Amino acid sequence: MKSLSLVVALLLTMPAFSAWPTESPLAGRWSLDASTLPMPPEVRPKSVELEFRAAPGGKWSTRVEILDAGNNRMSSASTLTLDGTPGRATGNYWVDVLSAKMPAPNVLVMQFVYQGIPRSTRVYSVSEDGKVLTETEAYFKEDATPVMRTALFKRVLDMP
């Protein structure tokens, strides 16, 4: 009877362990399709690359590299828990504190703060085929008008 109870207990707990994939489809490198930005071409960044990776201890690592329209390079990197706990970012991009949650394997929600001022909330989601990352950014203009911007990134395949 004890062995039957153990088998039933194991079967009941197995879905909890198998429900979450071992790796999120967000993981990898992504390159911005600048033509999807709602701004004049002359002020769009020349390139934006995002990299998402699982990190030790159940954390999530994010890196961004930007080459703006004036050829200035900006970057940011962070490693965070995915429970919404704020963490630090390094680099010269306009973010120094972030928090993140991953409500589904293909969705990442991040909040950005710079110098104590909330800057934006961004939602990253991956298409079913795993080839397109959609970034939806929500923020406020100085006059408190809410703004939402959507940009599309394409997966960068690692070269051998």
C-alpha cells in the first residue's frame, strides 16, 4: 500500500515539473527590424541587438547593444530573478534598475528605471514559429500622455 501511495504522489507531482520548458523560446540573440519603429528613418537606431539567456540559480540574463542614428554605442546588461525583485543594470543605456517576470515561457515583462524615475514597461513575446520577437513598450510622455510602441526583432542564428 505504501508503494502505491508513493506512485500516486509521484504521478500527481509530475505535471508540475514538466509544465515549464527547460528553456524559454526567448533565449537567444535578436536583431531589431528598425523599419518597424514608428519614427522617421533618419532618427531610427542603426542597429539594436538583444540577447536573453537563462543564468545560474534560476535567473535571467539580458544584454542590449545599440548603435544609434549618430553612431553612438549604448549597452546594458543585467541578471535578474524572474519574480519581480528589482536588480541592477550595468552599461551606459538609460536604465540602472530593472525588474522582470516571465508569466509564460514565451513572454517576458520588464520594468525599467533610470536615476530613480520609472521609464517604461516592456513586454517581449515570441511568435509560435520562434522567429520573431515582439517588443511592446509602454511609457508616459512628459505631459503624462500614455504611449505604446511596438517593434519587431528577428532571431539571429549563431554562425558555426
